[in-house]
Amino acid sequence: MRSVRLWILVALLVVAGAGVAGWQLLPAKGNGNRTITVGTTDAVTSLDPAGAYDAGSWALFSNLFQSLLTFEPGGAQPVPDAAKRCAFTDTGLRTYRCTLRDDLAFPSGRAMTAEDVKFSFDRVKRINDEVGPASLLSTLGSVDASGRTVVFHLSSPDATFPFKLATGAGSIVDSTRYPRRSLRTGSGVDGTGPYVLKAYTQSAKAVLAPNPRYQGAVDGLGSPVVLRYYANSEALRVGWKAKELDVVARQLPPAVLAALSPSDPAQRVTEADSAETRNLVLDVRETSPLHDRRVRQALASLIDRQKLVDRTYRGTTDALYGLIPAGITGHATSFFDAYPKPDPKKARALLAEAGVSLPVRFTYGFAEGRGAAGEEAAELKRQLEADGLFKVTTEGFEWTEFQKKYAEGGLDAWAVGWVADYPDADTFGAQLVGTGNSMKNGYTNNEVDRLIKETREDADRSHTAEAFRRLQTRVAEDVPLVPLWQRKDYVISTEDISGGQYLSDGTGVFRLWRLNWL
């Protein structure tokens, strides 16, 4: 078990009036069928688990689908969900066996089988969608299914494989309802999660009803939920103020978050440290103006993170100087060690050594409506252009278009938030800087890959800290990306809603079933 938990929860529950009795914090009888409306700016890329690898999609998946394993709030280790039990069957961490629960059924009433599990994993890898989660299953070689038993054969030792089973990449679908070689289209969903999807309008709302057939880690049925999707943070703020919503999660504007008061009797506020990070990813391919490592080092030498978080995020994020965030075993400040403060002289010398013409011109893309992404881009442009060394063209895109744009190599730099897939440093290693990483920036380094492989061979995750620190030192030298900040997470609800403190904890699980009326 890890020595430091991912999530340090600080719940600031605000209750109208002093001395409220404990019974008033219990769910009210008769409110079980009353709908709770939740607002977010996290867009859904696809309703098909093989076609999405983003926070908005996975938040929905964690309610509509089951994985073999899941995470409890604040948990550092996965626990059984669709599985009765799972374990490695060898000391070499290459064979992992799970036994399914009995009486699992899809919405049609058809029983889930081990073949459905095999189908779901084989399908993700076979489709290998450009914005899907196939890269997360890079160590999965093959899957066997027999009776109620599923056996995963790994191509190399991977102590983190159980964590990966608990993510959206491990969502189990009905093999009779999903195409084997292509993504499912339309608004249909066939999973066995704690909710069923009753209606869905892209970029607008998802209507969820408790699933009476559900069997798994969740006790009891939740309230009906409507998820409303807003185009940007300001629209979400307006919706909250207009009382369209009972709960708000990810992301109100920074100025609104900074002004939240725990003494406001009209709402409950949960503020928590999270392991969500944001990076400026740099295209390292030969065709990119940022191909030369010295150019990327010069860029890193000019960024002032503290000004960025103060001016743009108003204290709702913390400056981040390493690939792995604070609170995760292996966290280091390698970028502070290499670039302790903005240094235009050093940057100019590096660019002269690289022999490039000044200013270095490049394109910077970001997803519109995602928090303060536009303001962040403007601030970074100002910092990078201040001494005439770079000329930055910024451009915002709709979320799905943005993902495809950088995946296809259409940008030189792009800012991306990263929500931890699971509570282990590995999610910040292979997926961000390993060969074939999900950032699609062309970066590959033999030493980085070797260190990632080395950490996966150790079942005692506390032993991996030094290797992850060495990895981050190398990343600070190569600069395939620049860490910018680590987010604080906020959930706001009306005073008559409980459970907001359990909704999100940085593991990709969005526990709508924990929300209740008081």
C-alpha cells in the first residue's frame, strides 16, 4: 500500500443555522425519487468507452458501466465491483485473474458473462481510437474467458494493472450491442453500472435513473440525476445563479471559486486538494519549430508559474514544478531545480546555441470553455513574448475538435489538464511521457521508458519513488511538456443536498449515487 494517499479531503460543510442535529444530515424519507441536477463544463467525447479518454466521458462511464474493480472515496487500492475477487496468480506480475459476480445483467436483462469482459478489452485495443484509452492498456497482451473467470496475460510485468482495470478503459459493455471493430454511434448505452441512461443530448444533458439490476460495490440506489453540460465556466456560473442546478462540479470561473464563503448558509462547499494537473505539451517531431531540445528548454526558462496562478487562477490552483503532483509518491520539483526563476538571458543563450531565427514562431492551442484556458493562454503568450524570443499564435477549439487537432499533429503546443486515472504515479508517467503516450506529441526516450518499466515491476509502490524522481529529472532536461499547476477541487451544492464531499476524488470516479436530498 502506498505511503501517501492521493486525496486529502477537506470538507467545508455549511449548514444553515447553528446546532443542527445529526438527524438533519441524513437523507430525507420520501425524496428518493426526486431528481438532482448537476452542472459541469466537462464535455463528453463519446458514449462508447472505446472512444473516449477524458474526464467528462469517464465521469459518465463510472455511473453507466461497471469495471471489474473500482475505487472507494479516498481509497488507495482498487476494490471488487463487477468482480467477486481479483489477484495476480504469479510472482512475476504477468498473469491476473478475476472471478465475476453472479447475477450481473445488462439493461436488456441479458446476463453478463466472462466473454463480455474479454470482448470489451479486446475491442478497446482493436479499435485503438485516436482519442480512446487503448494506450492505457499497453501491457495487456491477451485475455482468456471461461465460465465466470477472466484471465489477463500481460506482455510485461505491471503492478499497476489492477488500477487500470478500475478506470473507464475497463468499462464492460454488452458484446451483443457494440460493434467489434468500430465505435457505437447514437445515444444508446448498455452497461451494468449503478445508473441507466434514459436520455442524452450531446453537449446539453444526460438523464440518469437508478439501475434496479445493479450488483456491485455500491450499496443501495442513488437518486435520479440530470447532468447538464455547459459550454463554458461563465455559462455554468449563470446556471448556478439562476438556480437551474442543485450541484456544481468542474469548473466555475476562478474568481467565483476564490470568493466562495464557507459561512454562506445558502450553499455547501467542499474544497479538496486534488491530483489534477495541467501541462503545456510541446510537439517534439522534426517538423515542429520546437523540435530542438534547446528551444524547449528556452521556453521553460521563461515561464513564471506563480504569476500565472495568481493572475489567472486567483489562488484556486498551486504552481507545479514536476510531472507528478504533490500528494503522490514520487513527487519531485525537477522543473524548479532546472529552471528556478524566469531567466531571459539563459533562454536567449539557449536559442543562440540552437541557431534558430528570432523570434521563434509557434502555434498554441487550447480547449475553449475549459475553466480559464483562454486567459491562461493570454498570460503565457505575454510571458513568452516579453523579451522578443518567441512569437505565439493562440487559438481556441471546441473540446472534441481540440483533441483531434493535437492528436493529428495540427499544433506546436497545447495546454491539457490531466485528471489522474488512478492513485499512482504511473498515471503521470507512461500516459504523459512514455513512448506512444496519450499526449500524441512524438516524444520518446529510452531512459524514460526503462524507468517506467522498472517501476511497474515493483508491487510495493512505495519503492518506486526514486525511479520516478529520476524520470522527472530527465523530463526536465528534454522538456516534452512543461508542468504548470495543480488544481484544488470544488463541489458546491444547495444547502439541502448531502454527499458532495464524496462526488469526486481524483480517481476518475464520479459518484453521483452519493448525492442525496436532506
